[in-house]
Amino acid sequence: MARRILGVEDIWNRYERVTSVLNKAVAEHRSGQSRAKCCLISSFLDDGKDTTSKADTNRLAFEVMAAGVDTTTLTLVWSCYAIATGKLELRPMESFTESHLEVVHRLASVVPMALPHCTHFDSYVGGYLIPKGSVIFFNLFAVHQSQMRKVMQASNKGCPCDINISVNHNGLKNRIKSPLLISRWLLLSLPYHTGSRACPGFMFATRVITRVMNCIIANFKIEECKNEMDVKVDQLCGLTRPPVSETYRFVALK
């Protein structure tokens, strides 16, 4: 009754169907005598041995499915949107590469609040105690933006890119920053997909996304719908951050 009043009954029913299918598949995998040893679930079970519970295994399967499908799909949506609006330009016959994907990631933090993490022991984050069993969200979009500002500020202060370029009439050397060296230094400093925030499935997702995008641009032209050109892209909110729907269309190439 409460779910119906709140208007989330359909969402809950879909969630129940998905988890039912996943739990059944995990149960069959757990009980299998000759299950594959190279898959993630098997590694998880073998690592935990007798301490791995059924609930933990089901949760892992759901998180992998939810994170991989949702973020990969949204990244594809943002990639098409970036091309349609001209924020990402591809030359004729140019392939969609990982470099283009990084541009898309800088344009849109696909999961700005990240997926919720449940703590298995007492820990501290930013000086705050997070008790065991708590669920915590990380505002990755804010973290990324903060780090980017620090990187850009450092490029004007502490970037080790000064080079001697000439000697003026007083015999003093003029020092300037080489644009090429600055760009290389910034590239090495960018915090995306590094450290503790690195996505475990990033390499696999990158291959999937680049292949799909290359198939799309080889067969279609992605263009912005004229009646949607003035719509702002920040109207939707939530854990995920999709652009406004129906802002671009696919036109088959002749």
C-alpha cells in the first residue's frame, strides 16, 4: 500500500523480477559441481570460502549488473548527445576512441553521486565516523570538479613546464610555459578512472562503448532535434545524470 501511495510500485515490481532472475542464476551457479572458475562470482565464492553468504553473493551479482548496464548505457547516451550538439567533434572517417570517451566523461559525470556503498566495518571518511552497516554516497561530480580546479590552478603556479626561450636586450632570459608540456602535464594529472575510484569494469566497458559508437557513426549521422536545441541539459536529477531525452536523432547514411 505504501509503495502504491508513493507511486513506486511499478519500479518495485520490476526490481523484484530482476532480482528474482539474478538470484536464481546465482543459486544454480553456487550449486553447480563444475562451475567455471574464471568468472567473478566463482572468484568471490572461492575467496570467501565458507564465510561467503548467499545474500552477499546475490548482492554482488546485482551490483555488477546494475552498475555495468546503467553506467554503460548512460555513457552511450551522453556520447551520442555530445556528437549531436557539437560538443564532441569527429572528423570524417575518424574512429571513436578512448580519447573521445574521456571527453564525454569530462562533459558528463554519468553517476555524480556514485553507487551507494555499505560499510563492513567502522571507518572514517573526511574526518567523519561511518559506523559499520551504514550506507554512504560519494558526490563524485563535486570531487572531480574540485580536483580539476586544483589541477588548473597548479598549471599556472607549480607546473614544471617553464623553458628558456630567449635572451632579451638586458641579457636576461625570458621564461615561458610550453603549451605542449603543459598539456602533457595536465593529462598526467587528471584524476579520472584512477586510484580508489577506478571502475573495475572500465576496460571492458571501454571496449563495449567504443565498438558500439563506431558501429553507430559508421551507419548513422547523429544530429540534434531542432525543437529541442534550447532545452537545458540539467533538468533531470537523481543518482544518474542523463541528458534531457529526445534531444537527438539518428539519420541513416546513404
